[in-house]
Amino acid sequence: DIQMTQSPSTLSASVGDRVTITCRASQSIGSWLAWYQQKPGKAPNLLIFKTSSLESGVPSRFSGSGSGTEFTLTISSLQPDDFATYYCQQYHTYSTFGQGTKLEIK
Amino acid sequence: QLQLQESGPGLVKPSETLSLNCSVSGGSISSSAYYWGWIRQPPGKGLEWMGSIFYDGTTYYNPSLKGRGTMSVDTSKNQYSLSVNSLTAADTAVYYCAMTYSSDPKAGTFDIWGLGTLVIVSS
């Protein structure tokens, strides 16, 4: 099984900050990595697929990079609506999610 | 626009079998353009992919289910289902159904989700 490890588990930041979340795979997954945003009581929402492709309607302040086993999600300038939990997902072999990163207001 | 809606019992007893349905609207469950998955989320915890089913009935399951899960498609009702047997408290979770496009580069991402249904396993 492919394991996905996100860091940090919790991130405190302020509006306007640039933040980066890291996701590491236990083996190479090529570029088959997606990112989701989830708000309390809601289903996750796809933000980025194939490492760096922005889903339609997602603001350009979100970006993704990486390949192989190490990936990052960057939010260039945090907005109030961005405080949520973020999950990475590998879809190279079946599907595995990371444990999540909670982005909270400092 | 595709929409998905889960339905289930809400409360089930330990050792019993959970049966969930996902109704699909706005598109055909038989379309080769999509396939269908189940993801669950225990309260306060992360997401776990449970399995996926293709329009032709091909299924893939998370090995962590250890053979307890079964998925099927009912084309006459435009819905698909998940059953999980030998339930324990660890199966308490919000269960989501979700749609995946069948072609790259999104074959495997979950693009459209249902609202989720909470299942509590308790006597």
C-alpha cells in the first residue's frame, strides 16, 4: 500500500500570509497527486489534480508542485475563506489520502 | 451537472451489515465517462477510500476492508451501493459517495461528492 504523510498537521497563519503544505508518498507516484479542501460539516472539494493542474473555479492563489514522492500545496496570499483542512490524495495505485492539515487563524 | 445523494440507516448494531445507496442524478451511472467511489471519514479524523466501481461492474477495494466490503451498481435505479459486514465501532463514520472521471488526467480524483451520511455503529 502507498502511504501518504502530510506536514504539518496543523498550521497557524494570518490573512495575507504565504503558506506551504507538504505531502510525501511512501513510494513514487509520478504526478498522480491531488489536493482537496474540506470545511467543517462539508464534503471535500477538489482543488488541484495531477500535482499542479488547477480545478476549474479554484482561485489562482492556490498552486501545487512536486513529483515522485514529495509534493507541495502553496497558497500565495491567505484569504479568510481558505481556513480549512487540506488533504492530499495519491491516485497512482488505487487511492490513499494524507491525514490532513488543518489551517487555522493565528 | 451530476449530483450524488447517499442514503443509509444512520444507526447499526455491532456485527451487523451496513447497506448504503448512492443515487446519481444529472447523468447516467452506465456512462463510460465516469466511475464511482465510496470514501468514509470517522468523526474528527481523515478520509479513507473504501472502494470504486466501474460502469461494467469491475470493483476495487481498499485492502484495509479485509474482504468486508461489497459494491454493486443498479442501472435501473441509476444508483450504486456499498455493503460492509461484521461492523465494529471503528466503522462509525460519515460515508461519502463520489464520482471520478474515467479518463486521465483525472482518472482517480473525486470530482463530485455527495453530502455524506453519518453511520453510527452502536448497540
